[in-house]
Amino acid sequence: MGSNILVTGGAGFIGSHTVVALSEAGFNPVIIDDFSNSNASVLAGLRDILGRDVPCYAEDCNQYNLLRKILHENRIEGVIHFAAYKAVGESMQEPLTYYRNNLGSLITLLDAMLAEGVSNLIFSSSCTVYGDPDTPPVTEETPIKPPASVYGNTKQIGEEIIRDVCQAKSLKAVSLRYFNPIGAHPSAAIGELPKGVPNNLVPYITQTAAGLRPELTIFGGDYPTPDGTCIRDYIHVMDLAEAHVSALRHTLSYPETRYYNTFNLGSGKGHSVMELVLLFEKISGLALPSRIGERRAGDVMAVWADVQKSANMLGWKTKRTLEEALQDAWRWQQKLNNL
Ligand code: UDP
């Protein structure tokens, strides 16, 4: 029998794919998700993929007594903490909502874990901690920059809180700095479900191709990059999910009782917005309506990951191509819209 792992936010985009990866690796995931930014249909998708129900608490994870009960009753050995609000723009308008939810729930979770003696934690962080890097790729030693948003600040402060707790208490934790997760499970049983108009590039592309949006606006065509558009490190969500399994094995087997580390999770390669649009057109056989618009405030020009440390210490690297990620994202969108 594998270890029981609590996945907070396990019905969300990255959380649900990680539940699949955990199950396939022999762990027993238990979800807690308040469904404020996810949909109960995800549970049916997980059942389709895994052939069984995944236990799920439909609850806010900022509840100390409840968390203790869940950790205790399920004999949880590790926690993967995804549950957080993630809309950058909204975080600027509602800072307290973001600090209360993202940091409040983290502190509550840490308190409950320490009280129950659960000593392994994987935290969802973000490459936003690097800000606009002078010379990509960024390594984990690249100095972190003042955050450009309240959302980004919750990730920076979250990392610091965990680091400090690991120095003082019996806790082994890693923060995983995600680059740009895209794609969906290849079965199209689960995928990304953006609320309203998507902020992210790939759901915007697939919704435009599905006829839900009239055209894609490419935010800025005059950056000093080879084709004038921004460069990011796109990673297939299943590769990202599998990295959580590697990170969990890493902390579970780590011989000390106090341990903290950070890892970049990306493909290690940068691709421009224009490259993504052209590749999507190639794999879908569609002409994607698009135009170059203004730059988006707060966007960095170019960032991609140095993934050497993750490869060396976690024994993990990406297996899937950008083409597969776009294909899987498009298959998921077609299924959603019965195309
Ligand atoms: N982008 C774009 N049009 C859109 C959404 C995004 O041109 O409708 C660009 C954005 O400027 C950035 C890249 O796509 O260069 C990835 O943006 P996304 O919001 O997906 O992720 P971010 O890197 O901002 O976290």
C-alpha cells in the first residue's frame, strides 16, 4: 500500500493532473477543494481515468480542526498544497482576499501538519518570483525580484514562511516554481477550466479556435526578441504533475527531519507567443484569427528555466513536447465544445 497524500486544491488544473500522476505512481491521493475555482465534473473525469473514485472533501482548507481531522483519519504522510487564488489582476484589486486566502490557508495547514506530525510538504510556487530576469535562463540561485503583483507576493511570502518553519520544526518541504503549465490529460477527461475570459495564452488560443472568442490579441509585437513577441517556458501539465511525485519521493526519503529546498519546473526551453500560434495552426489545421495589440502591463519580456537542479536532485525532466501539449489542449477544448 502506498502513502496517503492530501492534495489541497486537487480539483484544480494542476491539482487534478497531479492526482492522476500520484495514483499511477502507487500513492493514495485524498482531495480537499472548496470548488470556488474548480468544477465537480473533475471528479467524474478522474474516475474515468483511474477507474475508481478519489476521496474528496468539498471544503475550504483554511479550517484548522477540519484539517487535523482529515490528516489524522486518513493517516496522511505528505501534503501537496495547491489551494490558492491565482488571478493576477484580481489580486491587485482584492489584496486582502488574496493574502487571507493564500497565506491564511498555508499557515493553518502548517499548524495542522505540525500538530499531527505530518512532515512532508510540497508547495506550489511560481516563476513569478524571478520577475523580469536580466539574463534567462533562471536558476534557483537567480535573485528573486520584488513581486509585480499581490498574487506573486503571496508566493514569495509563502516560500519564506515554509523555509522559516523548516528551520525551526520537524518539516521537510520543497517549493516548486512552475513556469507556464499548458495542455491536458491526453484522454481529454480532465483539463483546464478557466472561469470567464481566459487570462492565459493557450486557453485563449483554443477558445478562439473553437469560435468562443473572435480573435487572439498578441500582447506586444515590438519586444526586442527574435520575432518581437514575449518568450516563456511552456510545460505539459502531466510533466508538471509527475514532478510533484518526484518531489514527494525526494522529501519522503530525505534522511534529515528538517529540510527545505526550491526547484524550477519547466522544459528548459523558451518559445515565443508567435511560435505557439504558428505551431497551434499547424497541429489543428486551422487559421487562428489573431492580431498584434498593446503590451500587457506587468508582462516580462523573456523567461525560461534552468532545470539542471530538478534533473540532478529530483531525477525528473519533461518527457512531452510542446506539440503534444498543444494537441492535448486542443483535444480537451474540442471535447468541451462537442466539436
Ligand atoms: N498572451 C497573449 N495574449 C493573451 C494571453 C497571453 O499574447 O491573450 C501572452 C502574454 O503576453 C505572455 C504569454 O502569452 O507573453 C503567456 O501569458 P500567460 O498569461 O499565459 O502566462 P504568464 O507568463 O503571464 O504567467
